[in-house]
Amino acid sequence: MAFISSGYNPDKPMENRITDIGPRKFDEFYPPVIAKNKGKWLYHEVLKPGVLVHVAESGDEIYTVRCGGARLMSTAHIREICDIAEKYCGGHLRFTTRNNIEFLLDKKDKVEPLIKDLESRKFDGGSFKFPVGGTGASITNIVHTQGWIHCHTPATDASGTVKATMDVLFDEFKQHRMPAKLRVSMACCLNMCGAVHCSDIAILGYHRKPPMLDHEYLDKMCEIPLAIAACPTAAIKPSKMDLPGGAKVNSVAVNDSRCMFCGNCYTMCPAMPLADKEGDGVVLMVGGKVSNRISTPKFSKVVVAFLPNEMPRWPEMTKTIRKIVDVYAASANKYERLGEWAERIGWERFFEKCELPFTHHLIDDFRDPAYYTWRQTTQFKF
């Protein structure tokens, strides 16, 4: 009834509608060549690292120059990107799901001047602002989560680990030297909003200790039933606690053996912090993919159970990732994704070739009826 009192008529929902609420319709921003040929593209090719061409049935072409971008950008950086798009692309550009910037060109003779301009733009420290690459059989941008800069439950940083990792993999961003595309992802805690469960190489922040309990303030700051309900493993229960001085307060108790260190309780209750300097660190996973090409989609598998947070460059983590990438590049067949290569040679041989110790922490003993029955792929077997 509140809508009706405000003037909304449910029988005529479009009457007096304010049409500028929300984003504009996406097809208003298509480059003219894309709007003209939508749904009529014949094929595309990767001409060289960072450059693609799409050819339509009409013979029209559109060229794409892809360069690396950051997930967190300043307004000055975004304005510079827009200025480049205005100069070369009629104002048209797009962002990929992995935070790459793609400039869209309608003529081939614009490609090289744009690349020359992009490669000439550098930060004061000398690094590229807009490195061109990330296409085909390469390592493209690392998709990642918030990390310490903007999240309350991370076990490691996102921007820091990604920057350190891409620094050691940068040459592979600008070349086509991989057997197949190699996707690296990063999530700063087990909630995994970075979707690292299906990546060729995944960096995962990991808590190893249950939440700390600030009994003195817990009942004052938190809705205790909400904190209890937030736990996915039912590890939290209500409890009364005696404080120094004889006061008795309402609080909670945590069953440590059931806690999976996800941080959901801290989301609901600030008096249950999870972050711990010694307990937090990084897990490395490999072998996942979303594609149905050649083989079915695969979940990533843990290959390094824990590495400490070594700010600001995470040297042990980046060294391990570089080793895995080098061994994969030298040993895999063409078009073979990392997980397919590991399964072909055997996971025992994978650990041996990558010089990784195998421990009982890496044994995957999770089985469920859904493991056998879920349709996890379009490659159906009848």
C-alpha cells in the first residue's frame, strides 16, 4: 500500500515512470560496428599477444587491444583510460571479468599507434600503466577479492599477493609461451568470493584458528542469536561467562573442533575477531578449470597446505607459483590445461616434478552422493 500512497498505480506500472533510475541499457554504448553486426560474427583471431580481430558476415572487422588493468583504480587513472578511448576508439572500451581493459578499434591502422601510446605510459617507478597482452596461451590478469584494503575477514592481502605474483609472471602476460591459457585467481579467505575453486592456479587466504571472544562487550555489540545462526557448522552456542570482578554476562562458546574458520560469525558480531598474525596465511591450489574443452570442468586441488604471510612481497609463495608455471610450460602438451597435464602424468609425478612435499593435509577424502550424481558438465554420458 505504501507504493500506492506514493502515487504508484499497480494497474498501470509504466504510468509516470521515471526512466533515468538505474544504469542505461547496455546496447546504447556499443561501437557502431558492433551494433551493426550483432549476432552475425563469423570468427575471431588472436593476431599477437594483446591484439584480437573479429570478422563479421558483412566483412566488417573490429580490432581489440587488451591491456592489463587494476581492480582498484583511482579516478585519475580512470580518466586517463577514458582519454585514450576518446583519442583512438571514439570513446568505446570495455573491461573483462579479469579486470583487463579492452580498447575497441574499427580500423587496423589504428592498432599500432594505440599500442605504442599504451606502452609509453609508465608510472613514476618505471612500471607499465597499460601493458598489452593477456590473450591466447598466456597468463592474463589475476582476478582477486578485496584483501586487507576493504574486507573484514581476510587471512591475507589480495592486492599485495596479486601484485607480487604478477611481477614474477609478467613476461608470460606479454607472450604466448604457455601450452594453453593459464588462469590465476586469488581469494583472501575461505568464503572465496574470488572463485578460486576452478582455476589453473589459485591463491587462497586461510585462517587456522577459531575466533577470539571478547566476552565483556559481546552482548553489548552483537545480536547473539544472529551470530549463532551465522555459523555453517553449528560450532557456536549461547553461554554465560563470569568476568573478573564477579559480573556474569551473556556470551557464546565456540566448539573449536567444529569451527572451519570462515569468519561468518565475525561478519555478524565484531566481538568475535578471527584475524591472527601467526595463524593466518596462504594456501596454493592448482588444476581447476571451468571450460568443457577436451575434458570436463575440474575443481582446484590443494598442493601447498600453508605458507605464512610474508609481507610485502610473499617470496616463498611467488617462488612456488613460478616453479609450478615453469614446470607446466616445459612439460605439458599443446592445448593441455594445467589440471589435464597433472592428471595425465599423475599427481604423484606432479608433486615430484614441482618439488612440492606431499603431506596428509593434502589428502582429499570428501565424498558425497552428489559427487556421483550432479551434472557438473555439458559432456553428458547417457
